[in-house]
Amino acid sequence: MIREREQFLIRLMKIADGAIIAISFFVAYFITAYIRESLGLVFWGSLAEFLNTYVWLGILAIPIWITAMSYYNVYDDFRTKPFPEILWSVVWTGGMSVLFLGSATFIFKMYLTSRSYIAVFVITSIFFLGIEKAFFSKILHIILQSGYNLFNILIVGTGRRARNLIEVIKDHADWGFRVVGLIDDDPKLLGKEVMGYQVIGRIRDIPRILHDSVIDRVIFAVPRIWLNRIEDAIHHCETEGISTAVCVDLYGTKSAQLQQSNFAGIPLIIFQTFRAKEWQLFLKRAIDVVASIFGLIVLSPLLVMTALGIKITSRGPIFFKQKRVGLNGRRFTCLKYRSMYVGADMRKKELKRQNIMNGPVFKMRRDPRVTRLGRFMRKFSIDELPQLINVLKGDMSLVGPRPPLAEEVSLYEARHRRRLCMKPGITCIWQVSGRNKIDFDTWMDMDLQYIDNFSLWLDFKILFRTFFVVLTGYGAV
């Protein structure tokens, strides 16, 4: 849990550091050339000639510098270190890099290598690396302060293991972990506080708590004599798509992946309910941001024309805003273009008999509440284009299970709730496989299939198929 996030952040910073050092390699060339010309010194020639002579320096500098920063713990506990300490470590490793690069020129007898260029290169690298580290530190701080990327934890247990876990969380507040509450089977502890956190239920109450609160992971920090009590709770969390971790023992799971981890030295075994890795989720989010910005810009004429059409053809607001359920139960406001007449929700009960879907979802053919323009928008999914704003905000993704209503989620079977363990999307397997021609149970199975077989390549295939489905209006009602 902690280790996976920290390792991903370290890898990301190392990639960024490598890019920064490579950029500094070229910037230092132009700075050194300018200094030499200003002082009337001999200039070594064109960029191509420079690369022919100095390319080895850039190739050596990247692994040397990154190794030095790893050795001097620049990356370790990055989120909790004061920035001056990080900056000093970068400067120190810069000095070490000068020694290594200078030694390399001596060992390989590269006497023509410009020492002035090496000095400028190292100073430039330190400058840019300092800016980059300040950027990383600031961004991580803003993310935490804004409430984004918070990880909600339910801790089962109040004994020694649980108290050690709570102590670690309190000591590392910058990690973004929030304890929702504690679970203990002792009825005398119910409602009381342990180390500042309230005991909100017993083990048998975990299903209810998962439904009433946003929980990203349940951690079982329990004594060995409790192992027979928590097995059902672990399997229930697995069924609903909530990742769990235990400090001892492990159980045979069906859909969850078992992973070894630790929480600042406390050994854990994680039952992960989806296959996505941290780097995959990062790339998925990066693609979402870039694609949503691009889509909003390119489609802006269509967005404006649609908004005007809605305003002209029927009274009421342009947008239809509705509370939906997102990742692990998070509530957010889903945006759509209004495709129905005002007051359509009031007529839902009288039309319930015409529902063509089984399960808790309502769909009907030739819905009288839909406007004429609304039928056209729905056929080609134009009404869902404002959800690009939800994608940009981070409430949704381009690809993922469709976001349900809270009333629908309340009627889900336990296994259906596992679809909430991934961020909802604008399109999904169901969307490109017939939409309303597919019954509810098959729809849910398709979402679980997506979660169990997640890959970025699968996302691209779904997006490609979505393009043709939208053009033909296949499966719309």
C-alpha cells in the first residue's frame, strides 16, 4: 500500500530526473558557447560537433547522478522531508557527480574535454533539478491540502497491532491516509475513542459501513485468535470490490490478487480486487486529462451549438446535473446535456411498468419525457459530452464502468458493488456491445470483466469501438 505508492513516486521522479539531466546537457552547451564568445575564447563548433565529442558525458551523467541521489536518500520519504534538506542533497550529489565525471575523463584520457562545460553542465543540472523537486513537493502538498487522492482506511482491531498502525498514520500525515473509524467486537468499546478514532462498529457491521461510508481499504490488524472471525468479512470485502490487508495469515480468494506489502515495517498481505498497477493508473489519468482538454477544445463548436439548440427548443436549463456514485462510493455531480422535459423525474413512477431492463436500472423505448432534440442527442451520445468536464476534474475516466445512481447501488447484489472499485467512465464494454439491448446481469458481468482484465490496450480498443458505435447510434433507445 505505502510501499507501492512510494515506489511509483520514486520511479516517476527518476524518469523526470533523467529527462532534466538530458535537457541540462543541451542547455549547458548554449550557455557555455555564449560565455566563450563573450570572453573571446575559442568556440568548439556546431551542435553536431559538440555531440560527437561530448555525447558520452550525457550518457554517463544520467545513471551516475540518479545513483548518487538514490545513495544519498533524495527519493526516500520525499513527501515528509523539508525542501531545504532535499535541495541540499541535490547540491551534494552534484558535487559527487563532478568527481565521478572528472575521474572518467582522467581514466579514459579525454584531455580535450572542457572543464568549463562540465562545471556549467553540473550547475545547470542542479538548478533545474532543484526546480523540479520544488515542483514535485508543491504539487504533492497541493493534492493533499485540496483533499484529492485521500485514501480512506477502515481499521479492524484496537489492540497493539492496530495502535501501531494508527501511530504510523499519525506520524506520516503527508501520505494522505485518513482513518474513517475502528472496528472491534467488544460491545463495551462501541462509540468510544481509541487514539483519537471512534469505534464505529463490530465485525458483523462491516457490510453496512462499506455501504454508508467511502472506504478504499479495510486493514485487519487483529490478534491471531481473531482469524476465524474475520474470514467472512474479508470475503465480503472481496465480493464488493474493496481491497483488504491483514497483518497475519492469508485466505484463498477468487478474484482478488494477493500481494505482499508493508506499512512502515508492519508486514501486510493485500488482497487486491483489481489488476491495475500504479503506473497504469497514472498513465490512464494523464491520458484522461490530455484527451478531455483536447476534446473540449475540438468539440467546442458542437458543444455551443448543442447548448443553443437545447435553449431554443425547450424551456429549462442547458445541463442536467445528477448525483452519481463513483470510486468506492464517492458521490459526485455528473453532467449531461438536458435531453428531457423539465419535471421528467416526477413521471418516472407512472412509466415504471414500461422499463425494458431487469434489475435496478430504468430504461424504456420511446420515452415520452425525452425532447425531440434529446432523442437525436441520445442516439449519438451527444448528451454525454459534458462528462469530459467530469473526466478533467477527476471524478470520471474516459473508460470505466458507467456511474450508477445511489438508489441503484442500494439495490445491488454484493458482487455488483465490486464495479465501484474502479473510477467510472464515459464509455465501457457495455457501451460498445449493444447498450440497452443487454440485460442488467450481463451488463454487470461486462463491467467486472473489464476490471479483471484491465489494461491500457483494452482502454484504447474500447475507445476505438466507441467511435463507430457513436457514429451509428447502435444500441441507443
